[in-house]
Amino acid sequence: MFKKILIANRGEIACRIIRACHQLNIKTVAVYSTADRDALFVKQADEAYCIGPAAAKDSYLNREAVLMAGVIANVDAIHPGYGFLSEDTLFAQMCGQCDITWLGPSADLIALMGNKAAARKFAASRGIAIIPGTFVLNDMAQAKQAAQKIGYPLLIKASQGGGGKGIRLANDDHQLQSQLAIAKQEAASSFDSSAIYLEKVLPDARHIEVQIIGDQAGHIQILGDRDCTLQSRRQKVIEESPASFIKHAQRRELAQMVHQLLDVCGYQGLGTIEFLFSQDRFYFLEMNTRLQVEHGVTETTTGLDIVLLQLELASSEAKLPDYIPVNAGIAIECRLTLTAPTKINQLTQFDFPNTIRVDTGYQQGDQIPPYYDALLAKLIVSAQTRTQAIAKMKQSLENVKVNGVQNNLAQLKKIISSDWYQSNQFTVTTLDTRKSTDESTTRKGNLD
């Protein structure tokens, strides 16, 4: 087993990884920017090193600074969490060159599957349906030509990274030109790569994820699926596990596609394969070659600690489980987020009911840095049926108290109480469409 691990991340996921490490008696090393000097994850770690100023590009995306901290602390391994350097091929290679274990798939597999455009090409070569679109584009002329062939509306997407960043909608040539520049700039800022591609917008789509893990021999085990359809501007808001609308035959089809994609790869570590389900057909969307933000709902329905399992498999001290214990129930996760960050975002009140799982990197009194993602906490409930889980989440949200910062708690309450959510009648565009309708109604009311 590893003796000391550096967590190349911040916030709630750093706290989550520290918790798993301490269960295995592994010492932890935190790296932090000047903005996170007093953060909870820094206090929880056994050691901590400042790696630069607040801007992510100068700290959490600074490969050399992160790696130097690992060398100084004499760590055995580096866990990248999600975002930042978690799917950075070069950083994975640099870790190996310094004799530090990279807690993720090999650099070659990250290049193949973590790069969305490359993954699309590979999936197509394996006979898996992909969303109509392009591979990486070189210039605007090429983009316009491809757009005419694919047809609007379409998405401009960053080839690297995740979390909904570097994605823009285009409904015509004019929007393509303006939004492509924005997408490239955001992608470069967030992922240090401005490579983009185009993808057709599928009608009435649902977003489905399959959680997998591979051992060092490349054997793959599926740990369950998730419904991540409910999104606002491509940012996930509420997730469920398992995806309750999927039929048994469709779940078998998903498993077949996953193995068709990965059994030839020798994949090691955690990963998530994402699909869009539209007009009774699954389309490969992308693969995240890392721990996923919403892993908690999968842990809740399987009873597995998948972060701990990841660490054990990477240290060669465990084998894949022969079977995955799946409870008869369902888990729901709500993402509590900051909605209007300012220079001063202090949590004057931050209370949760003790009957639910709460993953957070903050506590009452903390200042929330405005430089990073908006996630405040992930709230997870489970029950035997979806109806019961919704009722439990509804009650739990009433007992959440957050003050001092603008947040989406009211929106979460509204969604959970809505007829359309409770009846499982929504798509990836539902929230954005309803918001646009509400705003239009409000403007009309003001004019009247």
C-alpha cells in the first residue's frame, strides 16, 4: 500500500480523497493556491505546500509546481481528483518520469479516451454509434463547412476537459463564428488546450453515464449507471443512480457497448463512459478517464467506496469484486452551488441535516474563493423507490441552511417539487428551456 499521496486538487474532492487515504492509513499531502491558504482540505491533510497565486493556471494547473511539491514531500503517488490536471497526458508522463505513481490510466489511454475528439474516433472504429459531428477543427472555414453538412443546431465543444466548460451552442453561421471564439478561449483557460470540435444537438436527449473500474491487468468491472440528464448550461444539477427509466435490455446493451469499447484497451483505474439516449438509441458521448464528480450516488447504491477501491487496485493489493452489490433502491444527488460569486463570499451559515450524505470542502465561516468552480456541496439521499427518495430529498432541502452567499437552494427545492421532475419527464435541455420561458414571462409582465 502507498505510504504518502499528494492530492493535486482542492475543495470537496480533495477532502473526499483525504478521507479515503486516512481509512487506509496513508499520509496525505495537499497543494494549495494563496486563495486556499485557510481551506478545509489544507487543514485536513498531513502536509501542505503552497504552489502559487489564486489563478488556476499559476497554481493548480502548474504541472511543475505540483510535481515539485510531490518530490519535496517524497510521495509515492499523486491523485488528480477531477478537473485541473486529472486528464493531462503530459502531467501523467511527468509523474512517471519522477517515479511517482499516477493514480489514473496510462498517459496513452488518457490521450486516447480523455481527449473527446480522439475518443469519438476510437469509439467509431469499435463499431459504436457516435453523435454526428466532427473531429478536431483547424479553422473557421473548416468549421462552417462542417456545420453546413451536419446541420444546425450544434454544439461547439472543447476536446479536452469536462464539467461543461468550453461548450457553446450555435444555431446559425453567425453564432458559430462568435461562440467558437468564446469556446476556444474558455477551453484554453480551463484546460490549457484550445482544440474544439462540433457535435449535432440530438432531440429530447437523456444523459446516461456508466461507472467502470479496471485493475492492473486491464479487467473491467461495471459499477452501475447514472442519470445525469438534469443540467443547466451543460452543468449538471441533479443526478440519480441507477437511471430509473432504462429497461433491463437497454442496460445490457450499455454493458455490451462498454466492453466493446474498453476490453481491448487494458484500462486501469476509474472511468466514466457517457452516452446520450435519443429516439430509443444510445450514442457514445465521451469518456472521463478519472474520478467523477457524481461518484457518490454510485457509492450509495452499491455500498462500495470506489475511491478506496481505486487506491487498493492501484497499489496491487486488491482484486476487482466478483460482483457488484446493487441495492434495490435509488440515490439522488443535488449539487448546491454558488450562483453569483463576488469578491467576498462568506458562509455565515452552512448547516445540513445529519440524515443525508454531504460532500463538501467548506464549513461555516469560510470565505469562498471566486476563482474556481461554484460547487458548495453535494447532497445525497437514498431510498427503496424513486418516489421515496424524492420525498426524502424534498424534506432534506427544507432543513438545509445556507446564508452569506447567493446559491441555488431555492432552485433545487423547486425542481424536486415539480410535477415534471417527479414524473421523470425531462431532457438535457429542460432546465434551460424552462428558465428561458420564465425569464420571457417575467419580462412580459414587467412591460405590462
